[in-house]
Amino acid sequence: MLLLKIFLGLIGLGIVVLVHELGHFLAAMLVGIDVEAFSIGWGKPILKKKIGAVEYRIGMFPLGGYCKMRGENEFQEAFDNNRNRIESTPGTFFGVKPWRRIVVAFAGPFFNLLFAGIVLSVIWGMGFEVNTMENRIVLASAVNPSERYPADNAGLKSGDRIVDINGTPIATYSDIQESIAVHPEQDLRLTVERNGAMQELTITPSLDKETGAGKIGVYYWAEPIISEMTKGGAAESAGLQAGDRLLKVNGKNIEYSVALIPILQEKPKTLSIEFERGSETLWTNLTPFYTDTSADMGISFQSLQYHTPRLSLFAALAKGGQEMWKTLAVSIKSLALLFKGIDLTKAVSGPVRITYMLGDVAAAGFTESFGVGIRNMADFLCLISIALCVMNLLPLPILDGGLILLFVAEIIKGGPIHPKVISVFQTVGVVLICGLMLFAVFGDVLYLIRG
């Protein structure tokens, strides 16, 4: 399974990088810059064919790719030979006007954005399975009485249904998560249904220092009715069946599924379970399986499952575009959270963690069905693609945004930038990016060690 996760993750990450390089390639061809080579994958070419002036390659490591443009390193040659300017040779990267180079630099991130919009449109056009919980909540303080959360301060109660947040209708627990996560430390207006009556409350989500997301301290309310059991698992061995409703565990009432959390945290060897089957009340003993971070009873509880409707072409494009812009806005907003004291080793992901997480999401989906696996992988690819777009447009040396900044400066100056300035600018970029990558990989290693 681990190898499958790594394989799926590498394939997914490679697709996103290849799309980025394809953007640079097509833009260079469009504005009159000669492309010497376009490769699918890295390393020594195992297959290559020259079509026109471009050599198309398939690298030994078929992940990602690159676009090699004629003269893109002429600034270094000019600097090494003590020349005051880069020779303007037609067809080379520095031989075209600055605005054309800006188009090429911008095209990579733009293609990542376009890719995400197209994939999301396809997903919404085809429709997909949703597995979530209802919008009824349980206070985290009901499970962890020693803690107090924003939900407690706002006056929420276990059993409340959150039906609206800041004017946006809330239908499921996933809607609650999505709305809260992107608004840390911001006042939100809640409309809550309690005992058939509506109430208006204000809540301020706290900032999760590990993830950068907002949190209010609630769990989903799931009725403790068994929907599925692991074949050969603890529950099946104890004689439980799908449809059984848990009433008491070790003498404690189980009103909702998360009431099991404090019981399992104590890691009892045996659980004495009172449950309801039809009109009968029965008892059994169950021996859960524990790991360092979790407890497994071999059961899952009822959730909401539905298939989104298939949208028409234009409706799907509109919805895909809307989801793409929403994710883009969240990605930009998330950059500001990096300066609010969050744990960067947990919140900043490098290539190792991204590969593992992408593969993990895809593999988990494929265990349900092929369609769910493809959808989960595509969804995560869109997120990574948009994040790659945002990061590459930052005005930092060596990134596309840094190049755009250089070329804008050239337009304002009214003449070429000195090769030494470009060389120093790019060298600083290499140092910054290498430092960031080392930090990210260090965080990735910690992530894997933590499990």
C-alpha cells in the first residue's frame, strides 16, 4: 500500500509540474522565442525526436518535465565575460521585448490555474459521491470537559444545527468545516436551530497553530447506529451487526458516536456494550485494537451519502470556475497566516509530504471505488496546482514572479538590466529556494516520523 501511495503521489505531482512547463512552452512558441527542447520527465532522455526546431524528449524519470528555451542563460554568460549587456539575438529569450518574456513567465502559473478550473468543471459536470455528516454538532467540551472553546464562548450547545454562517446556507458538517477553516480570528454570524427555534449567535474561530485553519471546538453529531463493520474486526467478533444502536459502553450513555472518544482514550482492554437490535436490548463484550494514535473497534457509523447532480456544460464551467477562484482566494489568504505564529514545520509541506498526502488521498478513495479514487486525486491535484500557481507568482528571485518583477523593472527603466544585477538576483533566489526546500523537507521528515 505504501508503494501504491508513493506511485500515485509522484504521478499526480508530475502532472501538475508538466502542466506548468507546458504553459511556458506554448507561450514561448507564441511570442517568438525558440524552444530547444521540451521534455516529459527528467534525467537522460530515453526517447527523443526532433520536430521542426524543437526536440521532444521523454526523460528517464517520467515525472514532471521542463522547457528549455534558447538563450535563457545568456545573462550568466554576459556576466562571466564581463559584458555590460546581454546580446539581443532574435529568437532568444532575452532577444524579445520584456513584455513577451512576462507573458512566458506568467503562462506557467496561469496554466496551473486553468488546469484546476478545467478539472473541477469536469468533476462537477460528471457529478460525484459525497460522504459527510449532518449539520448537527457536539461541543468538543462535552468530550473534553477540561477545555473551553470558541463554541462554548459563543453559547452553542450540543444538538444545535448550524444552518447559516455569514449568510451562506449550511447543509452538512463539511459546509461548517469549510466556512470555519478559512476565517480564523474573524467574527462570524451563525444562525442556529435549537429545539425547533432559530437563534442568532456570533463566534470567533481560533487559529490552529499547526494547520493555519480556523477552529471552534465542535464535532459532528452522528447517531451511534452501526452502518458497516470491518470483516473479521473486533465488532464482528463480538457479535455486533449493521443496524445495531449502541446504548451504553462501560456503563456510560452513548448519545452520539463521539461519546466513545473519552472512553477509548483510557484504552480499556474490554468494552462492555449495551446495544439495541430491533425491539431487543442486548449486551456483549468487545476487545478493541489500539495503536499509538488511535483505537479501532471495527465499526463505522451512519453518515450522509448522496450524488451531486450532473451539470450542463456551461453550468459545470461556471461551478468549476467558482470553485477555482474560491480555492485561489483561500491560498492567497493562507500566505498571511504564515506570519501569525503557526508551526511552520507542520503547516508548510514540501515535495515528500505533498507526494505522500496526494497518494494517501487517492489510495483511500480507490479502496471505496475507482470513481471516488479518481475524484479524490483530481480534487487534490487542483489544490496543489493552484498552490503552485500562487507560490510561483510571488515576487521572489528565480520564481516566475521574480522574473516578471525583473522584466517590469526593465520596462520602467527603458533599457536592459545589467547582467550582474540579474545574476545576483537569481543567485539570491537559488539560495532562498534551496533554504526553503531544506526547511520543507525537514518538516516532511518530522511529519513522517510523527506518523
